[in-house]
Amino acid sequence: MIESRCGVRCDICERKKDVKCLGCINMSKPFWGGECHVKSCSEQRGYNHCGQCNEFPCDTLSNMGKAEGYDPLLKIEQCKKWLIG
């Protein structure tokens, strides 16, 4: 089951309840109220997640969350798993 556009596993997210996040697939905007460029790009291209894109993994996804200390490789690997099925 695909849970996000970028590869975040919403089902195991520890912050989900605290920030009242329903997952980006179920929300028009991210829980923080701004814009998620990965979400926007994926939806504009008609993809369920980034792994379906021929530019995967792009710079946007590859750098997503790095400034906040998150490892984008985990999301990239999850998108690969969703692509395989």
C-alpha cells in the first residue's frame, strides 16, 4: 500500500498523531500548511509516488529532509519497494 508520494511510511510514523497528519495522499496540503515540492511534482505528473518517475531519484527527493537531519535514502528505498510491488 502506497502511503506517501516520497516514500515516507506513514503507518510507522511516530509524529503522525502529534501533528494531525493524515498522510499526504489524503491531504491537499502537508500538515505544516506549506507546499511539499515532492508531493506537488508527483501529483502533477500523475504518479502515485516518486518511484514511478523516469527521473527517480531526482535532486528534490534526494535532498528532502537533509537539512533537518533526515536520511532521504530511506524514502528512496521505500519508493523502490513500492515500484516492485
